[in-house]
Amino acid sequence: MVVDGRDPIGSPLQCGELVPTNEEMKRLCPRVPEIDDLFKTPEKAISGKCGKMRIVKPNGKGMDFAFEGMVLDRVAHDVALVELARSKGAEFLLGKRVKKVEGDSVILSNGAVLSGRVIVGAGGHNDPIRKRYWEERSLNIPVKFALKKGVHTDALELHFGSVAPGGYAWVFPKDSESNIGLGVQRKMAGGVSLEAYANDFIGRYEGDEYFRGAGYLPMSGAVRTFVKGNYLIVGDSAGMVLPSNGAGITIAMIGGRIAGEVVAEHVNNGIDLKQYERRWESQMGGVMRNSKRAFAIGSMMFRFPDWVLNIAFNPLTKGMIWRAVTCRRVFWIF
């Protein structure tokens, strides 16, 4: 049973909609098995494809990298996931919010009570299980974005510097529009509101704006434990976002598959739910640690003024920058 306050699931849109292709995911997360079996994005949920990513310095000059990405129609993507889950027997209770979870009981805001042998929190940074039973806190970066008609770039762009202090801004092209937005660390924003930063950056691009949304990205990386008793957390609620690039959709799906498999084996065969953490560590532990290190280095760099970043982002450091973005070791010895 899936309980979700939204109806339909996936609406309103709350993200930048970028995911790597399956081939790119195999390179980024080489220890994750059966990538093609996990990511079966229907064509109707793909709004654009692009073969390069551009890291844009504060002075507007960019460095291009080969990268295969897809910009989704995220709402259609989530609808397709719901349809797939329903076809496999999942039930959905939509338009209902969880007030709290106690023991084996899930208490809804309307007073109804559900019970379950295993209860999974997948409600993002505000998930009620995470908030009540996990003391560990995450750095939640607020984001704002807009969908604008028009052709604005030929690459998947990430903009760094004072345009988005402590975070980055993005322009992700679709077929005839773009998802344009940014996220900032409030402590580095100098008292300027996220709305002001968003209006400034989004306003640089021409075209009819027909949707504006907002959300949060947990940028501290995965939390230390995903399991407490018969409670599991997954996705954003478990910090399953790569801090160095903000990738969360595919990472949450990796965690979700592992959690689902372990829950099934627990119910059917009695295996320990902690196996969820062990399998995650095997598949994603190294990638997540590399990403957290890169984010820590980046957070220090982004405290410098734009002119320093313009110098620091150069042909000599290009390889290290790309290794950081793609969650590999930034420094290495041959």
C-alpha cells in the first residue's frame, strides 16, 4: 500500500527533471546490477535528450564534457511508475496525508489507521518517520525553477558562482522549452532571498514561462542508517541524493529497488532488514562517499569570489572538476 498526499502522484513538479541515460548510469554507478531492468523510462516521459554537459563559470564561459542525459517530463515519468507498480499488485491511497507513525500503525490526518509489518518512509525531507525517529539532520538546499518555452542552450548547463551561492544554477533543454532553476545554501546567500536569485537567473532567458515550482534537495549525502526496527527510509528521506551534482531520481530508484527486494525477502524468508544497508553500501557506498567529498571541497571553493572561480576553472583543472561532478575520486595517484 502506498499512501501519498498528492493526487495524482508526481504533480506538482518539484525538480530539474534531468537523469543520465542507462549507458551513462552504468559508467557512473558501475556496481549497480541490471541497470536496464531498473530504468525503463517510456518515450512519452522523455522531453529531450542531450549528449554534452557544460560547466559554466561566473564569467559565462563554459567547459563542455561528453555526457548522455535525458530531460524528463517528470509528471509523466511518475505516472508511468505508478502504472507499473499497480500492474504488479501495488495499491495506492492518494490524497491522504500521514500524520504520524507509531509501532505498526500509520495514522492518517483524517483519523484513519493503517497497519503494516514493515513501514517505509519515502516522503522526502519532511517524511514523518525520518523526522520523528531519526535524529541525524541533513543540509536541505531550497530550489526554485521554471519551465520556459524556447531554445536556450545546446547542452545540459550547470552554472556556478555568485549566481547560486553554495549551490548551482541549471538550464536543461527539452524539445522546445527548458527547465531553468537553481539552489542555494542560505548561509552563503548574504541575506538575499532564494526568490531574488531565482528571478534574476530565470529572467536572463527569454520565452513564455508557464510553470514555476520549488522544492528541497538533501545535500549531505546518505544518512548513516536506513533501518530502525521495522521502519525503513528511502530516497530523499534517506539522503539518497549525490551532493556533487544533485542527482536524486535515479539514486532513489536504486535505493528503492534494494529496499523492495529486502522487504520481500524479510516477509517471505525472514532475512534481517539491515541487509538493505549492506546491499546499498556494496552498490552505492563508494559513489556516495566520493560525491560527499567533492561537495565538501566545492563548498569551500564557492566561498571565494567569482574572479577566483574564473581562474580556478581552467583546462588544467578540467579533469578534476569532471571527476567531482561524476562522483569519482577528485585526486588520484598513478
